[in-house]
Amino acid sequence: MLPDARMYFDEVYWNTTAEDQIKVAGRWTLIGTNIGPSRYGPPTGRRVRILGISHQHLTGSRVVEEWSVYSEFNLLKELHLPRAEDGA
């Protein structure tokens, strides 16, 4: 969907637990051009900016759990709603 995607970590926080785990929280931005098919419809050729948050639990140097969230609704708006620069 976004073959030229680049991910940028805007903020990263971590702490250790009594069980020798490291808990990491990161806020990220992914930017790319929609030139491949996806579940969001045919390619639009638009640049999109996706904001998200991820949480990981690490034991040693291994990620043992991970959760990530982002707004699919905002992604759909960026892909399909008319924009001012498109003449709308």
C-alpha cells in the first residue's frame, strides 16, 4: 500500500519492572505514498501521514508483547476525501 513508507518515532518512553521487563511506549508518524492496492481501496497516489502509538513489553532483548493503534478513519479521509489542492 505504501511502498515508500518511512516511520519516524516522535517520542519514546520506557521503564523497567520488578520482573526484569522493559516497558516501552512510543508515538510515531508514518508517511508514504498510496501506490499499491489495499483493503482501503484502489491506489490513490496520495501522500498520507498516519499517527500512531505503540507499546511493547521486552524481556531481555526480545519483544514478548506489542500493541499498536492508529486512526483508520483519518487514514480513510486522507485517501478518499476531496482536498483543496485537488480543486475541491
